[in-house]
Amino acid sequence: MDYDALFSSQLDALRREGNYRVFAELERYRGNFPRARRHCGDGPSDVTVWCSNDYLGMGQNPEVLAAMHEALDRCGAGAGGTRNISGTNHYHVLLERELADLHGKEAALLFTSGYVSNWASLGTLGARLPNAVILSDALNHASMIEGIRHARCEKVIWRHNDVRDLDDKLSRIEPGRPKIVAFESVYSMDGDICPMEEILDVAEKHGAMTYLDEVHAVGLYGPRGGGVAEERGLMDRVTLIEGTLGKAFGVVGGFITGSAALCDFIRSFSSGFIFTTALPPAVAAGALASIRHLKRSDAERRRQREMVAKLRARLDQVGIPHLWNPSHIVPVMVGDPVKCKMLSDILLDDHGIYVQPINYPTVPKGSERLRLTPSPLHTDADLDHLVRALSSLWSHCALSRAVA
Ligand SMILES: *Cc1c(COP(=O)(O)O)cnc(C)c1O
């Protein structure tokens, strides 16, 4: 058996479709977001990153770096074990308290990533709650889908953000069964935001618990960065809020928050929580500093919103089509995988602008895009440079412009 030939034939198919993933090799500069050095065949060159999920540049924030240095010097490199076997560091406990407070919940639980937190929590809830049904929004993230699959309970998919469809589907389930409505606040590819209050109304009407992924909202929305649920005054109505420490908080890790009983349940039964080494103490310390900073400071959020508005206005001026949404994500629609990749390559090679092409299966075929994430640290000159480059490439690639 030629196994490599089996691997290669599938990879070749991916390449033919224009969906083969090529990573940009970057060296981020400390304290200099969004600048990075890019390594490639022609040697290194400097680029401006326009597609980072380090939405506020907190990964380069001096308070975060100082906290990580201090914890590294106090505690050393790794946690030294799973949470159960010697790996629970003081910083983990402080961070869990901070997260519970951020979302106004009794308790929180850390995971090694947001992906793992969704996979492990939905998997455990669906498997352990007797005769459970999970009602999943059609556009939920891969980590939630995999968690639901792992739960092996009944799954019902409701139309994206469609509260009537959810109501309908909940009505068909016997009232006595445990029901989990799983959804996100900000959807990362279109940047749309769910009708949260209506979803909660419907879930409550049917006695369902709610599982909310606020990965693209924590740190960014609400007066203390508690997410869209905080902004809309709805945190106490959501049963479980899940988030990441790797996007707006700029470090790495995932978490859930909820009642003490809920977090204790996941802590006690979830394989993805139990059987893995705890996060390094320095990572927990950095996340703690980042959350504390963004609880107090609104400057980063305000400046980010300004940059998002400016970018949208400039794109409109030159007729570059972008998807409207109420969030911080600006999807520039290309609609063709090969052109999308070509645009991204030229921006990177000729203009020092890095924005990764987003192709199928991350987004549906025909909706290929460049997903721009303006941050508080991009300058007006960065913005100018980006819009000029995009505008010239739009003509070069014979892409159609939006009518102003
Ligand atoms: C990125 C992402 C995750 C996973 O979070 P990580 O911390 O990066 O593993 C979960 N949910 C959504 C919606 C995401 O976009």
C-alpha cells in the first residue's frame, strides 16, 4: 500500500479547487502590533497584519507581557501536571475567579483552548444529561459541531439566527427532556450578531438551557468586555457562557462560566478537561492581566470601533464590496477561490499587507473573502495603504465594484 499516494491524491484535489491552505510564516514583533516579519523564499520582509484575531493587540500589551514575565520567573515554564495531579497553579484559580466575575457567574472552568472547551463541554453535557437533545445553530463553529457529534445524543439543527425555526423545533421535543440550545453571539465569518434576547425568550419558554459561544465577543463588547450578553444585560439569563483567552485577550486558552454545579459537573466528568496538562502558569497570569485591563479600560474598544467605521467608509468610497454587519469584522467579498488567493498573494508580496484568503469549507463556495479585522493599533496610514492597494488590485483582477 502506498499511503503517501493516498494522502497526495486528496491534497491534489484540494489544490485544484484552490482550497489548499498555505501558512504565512510570521515573527511577531514584541510591542509592535500589527507589524510582523514574514519569512519566505526571498528572505524576510516586514508586513502589516490585517487578519489577526488578536483584535485589540493585547498580545503585545505591556501589562500582559509584564505579568507573564513575572509568573515565568516565579513559577517556571509548565504547570507540571493535569489539574487533578499537581497541575492546579494559584494563577489558574485566580483566573477562574476573574472569569466568573467577568460574566457574573458563580464559577468558571479553564481549558487549553476555546476549541477544547466547546468540544469537551458540549460533549459532556449531551452525553451525560439523560436523553438530552442539543439544538444547534446551523452556522455554529466546528468545535461545537465536533462536541455535539462526540456527545452522540440527538441533535437538531435550526436555521441560522432564526428564532421562529428554533421555537418550532423546540415545540416538537417532549417537554420532559433536557434541551440545550447552542449558539454564538458574533459569528466570525459574516460578523453578524445573534438575536440573543429572542433566543433566550424561546429557550426559557421551552425550559431549555442555553449554551453561548462568545469567543468573538469577549473583551470587545460590554462595558467590561463581558461580551454581547453583558452589553445587552442578558448574562444572567444564559446558562453557560463559553469564551477564549486567545483572541481579544491575546494569549491562549478557553473557558466556560456558569453555576457552581454546572462547572463542577464538567470538571468532574469531562475527559477533555481532566486528562490533559494544565495551561502554563505564565499563560494564566497573562490572561488574568489582559482581562483585568479590559475590564477597566474602554479605550481599546472605542478606538477599534473608530477604525472599523473608517475602513468601511473608505471601502465604500472606492466601491470595494464588503458585507455589512454590526460587529468589528469586515468581510471583503471576492466570491472566487482562485482570485481570493491571488489577491492575498499580491497584497502580501507586493504591498506588505497580510490578509489570509478565506475559502471553502470555512465559508460556502462562492462567498470567498478577505476577512479584515481593524484594530486600535492600525494607523490611518495603514488604512490608506490597504485601501489603495485593494483598489488597484480590484481593477487588476477584473472584480466588480459595489455601486455607491
Ligand atoms: C476560534 C473559535 C473557537 C476556538 O477558540 P480557540 O481558543 O481558538 O481554540 C471557538 N468558537 C469560535 C466561534 C471560534 O471562532
